[in-house]
Amino acid sequence: MSSSTPSSASAGGGAPLSPLIHGRARLLILSHLIRVGPTPFTELRVLLAMTDGTLSVHLSKLEDGKLVEIVKEFVGKRPRTLIRVSRRGRNQFNRYVQELRDIVPGLE
């Protein structure tokens, strides 16, 4: 390995880029929630151009990892599923972004 090759470990010594976040769909979901805040499932589905099934699968993985919270509620008589990033999710996302900056030169 040459000295210009990035290390396989982050500055903290662990493996970089959480596989839970690193997938394109989950990265898009978390990026949106961090930027915009809590978002209804149906709106998130349209904004990210995903099917119900695809979005559900990725949200389940993020929820299992405690990175998002899924709240089912009623607005009037209509059900609504609201997705929001958890505190842990925000912390993990910030760590992910910092690891990405450590790996890719010039990211600010």
C-alpha cells in the first residue's frame, strides 16, 4: 500500500463509513431528515422517488439501528406516518460526514 492510499480506519481507529448510513437510499433519507426535519412517509417517498416497499425497508433498517423514529398518528381521521431523525441518528450522521471528510481531501 502506498503512503497516498487512505487508511482503512478512521481517525478514531474504527472502520470508517457506517454501512448502515453509507448506502445511497439511507444516506438520502438521513440527509433529508437532518436538513428539513420530521417528514411524513408519503412526502419522503415522493421527494426521494422511492416505492413504498423500498422506503419501508430502508426505514426499518434505520429504525432498528435507532437512527430514526417512526411515529404513527392520526391527523383528523386520516393516518399519518411521520419520520424523524433521532439524537443518535444525528450524532451518527455527523460522525459519518466527518469520516467522509477525513477520507476525501478537499471536502468542506
